[in-house]
Amino acid sequence: MQTPGNLSIEQQFKLKVLQEQVKHLSLEEAQEYLIEVFRQGMVKDNLLKHWMKGA
């Protein structure tokens, strides 16, 4: 059974694909990408908190 702290095989594959894609980013592109990933994570956290309040 998959535990929450581990990645599934599909997630591991997606991570490997992403690793290959980001190798070719400039520093500015990498910084913008990282900021966007963090922003999306915060939005996800907010949605989960909102959803949990309603449950």
C-alpha cells in the first residue's frame, strides 16, 4: 500500500521527466518556475484548509 510520504511509480516517472525538462532552463526561467510552483502549493493548501472547514 502507498504511504502518504512516498511517491507512486507514476509520480516518480513524472518527477524524472520534469528533471530532464528543467535542465535546459535559464536561471531566470528556473526562478520563475520555482515561484509559480510555490504559489500553486499555497493555493492548494488554502483550498484544502477551506475544504476541511466545511467537512
